[in-house]
Amino acid sequence: MLVLLIYVKRYKLKGGYKMEVTERHSGKAVASMVLGIIGLIAWFIPLFGMPITIVGLVLGIKGKSSSKKGMAIAGIVMCIIGLVATLINASIGAYLGATGQL
């Protein structure tokens, strides 16, 4: 699911070419944003909303060092909103279930 982009730079030397490989991990930022969007929908069912938003939050934090920092921050914000909504929904459901009002 995560995309790892590899950029190859070539430098011409006297004896031939030297290749240097640099990696850009922008897939974590994109995955965080996608999971944030899904988490905003999945908070209705805490069993699905909680893991989705937590994974998206972790990927967003790790993706902040990538080239798509804005996407990572957007994913973090959406995941936090989804996580708070999921926790509120789970708390209300647990209260209603414990008092027999459900």
C-alpha cells in the first residue's frame, strides 16, 4: 500500500558513470491523508475507526520528514479529529450500554 519512490542521479566520472540512489518516502504522507479521510467516515463504528485513525496518525508523524509535508500534516489533523470523534462515540456507546439505555 505504501509507495517508495527512488530517484537515481547519475554523475559522469573519468572511468564511467557513478550512480547515487536517494529515497523519498512520500507514500507515508499520502497514506496518512487517505486514512484520515477514511477515519472521518469510519468513526461511526469505533471498532473500525480507532485502528484506522491510529495507523494514519503514526504514518503522518513519520511522513512529516518527506517531500509532501503538507499532506502529512493534513493527514495528522484529520486523524486526530477522527480519533476524538471515535473516542466520544465509543464513550457514549459504553455509557448507554452500561446503563441499559441502549
